[in-house]
Amino acid sequence: MKVNYRDWEPNQGLEEIQVKIYNENNPDIPQPVTAQQVIERFEREKIDPKTVRYALTEDGKPLAYIQARDYPNVEETHLGFPWALPECPEEVQERLFEEMLDYIKTRKEAKKYDILMNTAIERKEIVDFFKKKGLVEKSKSYRYDVDLNEVSKTDYTDTAFSARLATVDDVDLLVKLVKTDGRYEGQFQSDEDIVNYFKDRVIKDGEEKGNKAILIFKDESLVMAAAPLLLKLPGEEEESLILRFHSYLPENEQAHKPLIIDIAKQCVAASYGTEKPLSVFIGPRDTEFATILKAYNPSKKVTGIAFGLEE
């Protein structure tokens, strides 16, 4: 099979090819990704065109694609799996991955950014692919399930922090916190979208259902916020109680204790989701949060692995 390889270019219809391949490989996501979302994200992030590469048949039909994405706020470059359609030869996936890895090693970002490949633990084919490439495990992500009824019976004594429920008047504060945090970079197209997310979804849901956002202040400054939400996670049949967003400023990890306690008290008072544990997804940087949760004897399981290059 003759295969054409090409880098991303605007106005060539490549985004449609990309979402077709991605959505077919990820049928459990809540909503399929659209080409317009990809177009807007690429424009917003002003991507390096060589960090998205496609494999096409001789007559232009899609076979596979791969993308590397920079996260300047944490100084990381994430190299994705080479998603492919069933008719794509394995060697095409191999070539996409190897050539993209070689390229991102040559960029100026490689001098200070870690290069990581992340995957969910249940995607065995991806885990095996990265291992076969000689990549090494750098870190794991976990899911902690805690009993909110038990958490709600506890209190915190650290008077450095104060907490209250969010109202629509706090939207500007929440927008500033999320933008400063940076972990949701790329999920919103504009500041207006962040405003609408909090005003039309988080605040509105909280007023109707009793799952309001919790704001944690230190010296009158907002340093952390989160809100609970009952949601069906991809691949699961029943709803789980999760943190629909979770943002905080660096060096304020101890605020997780009042956060989790006040979320628990609110959920119990509103009878919101307390028949289920709160599922908290803990990444490599959330060590302080993990320590606080361990005091409540959570169940724990691995959800993801980050692979990287050997030192």
C-alpha cells in the first residue's frame, strides 16, 4: 500500500479526517469531537503544524494520525498514541510515532520540557505499544473513592482557610482562578466560554440540585474551588459522583482538607449523591490531596500511566 504522510495545514479538511479517526477509536466518550472544535483549538493554541501528522491512502482516504501537544504551564510535551482505522497497516502507526518522537526531540522545547505519553490503564493496546517502544513508566494516576457520609462527620481546624458556597457573583473570581491554575488550558475557547461554563452550568446546577461550587479562601484570596457532580463516566453503566472541576493555586494544597469536608457536608445536607462514594482522580502532582484523602480509608485503583524516555 502506498501511503502519503503530511503535516497539518489549515483549510485542507484534515480536521475532519482527524475527528473521524479519533471518534471511531473512542466510542465511549460522552460527546464525539467535532472538526470545528479541533479547528478552533489549533487556532487558539497556534500549534506547530509539524506536531500533527496524518497518514492517508494514495487517493486521500484516512488511515491514521498522531499529535504532540505542549503544556507550557507544567513544562511538558504530551505525545499521543497514533490512532488508526482498522485498514491501517501496523507499520504506518509505527512510523508516525517514531518520526514524531524524533521531531519533538529536536525542538527548543525539548531542552526544558518533559516528553510524556499518557494512557488510561484499561487501554491495554496503548500500554503495550508504549512498552514495546522501550518507554519507561514515569508515574501513575489513581482513582480514590471516599465515603462522603464519613467525611461529613469531620471538621478542620486550620483557621488560615475559610470556605463558602459560590454564587453567580463569584463567576469572575472562578474564571481568574481557572486561568491562573492553567490545568484546563485548551478546554475553553475563550474567557467568555469559561464565564458561560460557570454561570450557565456550574452555578445554575448548584442552585437547582444543591451541588454548589465550594470556594476556599486564604487571607481573603480565592485559592481553591471545586464542585461535585453526578455523572456517567465513559465505559461505566452507573453514575459516579466526581469533582466536575477542581482548580487551585500552587502552594495551597492544604486547602484540600476544608474543600473535601465542605463538599461532603453540602452533599449530605442536600442529599446529593451520598449513596455513592466521591470519586477523586489523583495525578502525579496531587500528592498532598492524596495524603488528605487517605485519612478517610478510600478504595484506590490505578487509572492511568505516564510513560517517558529513559534517562
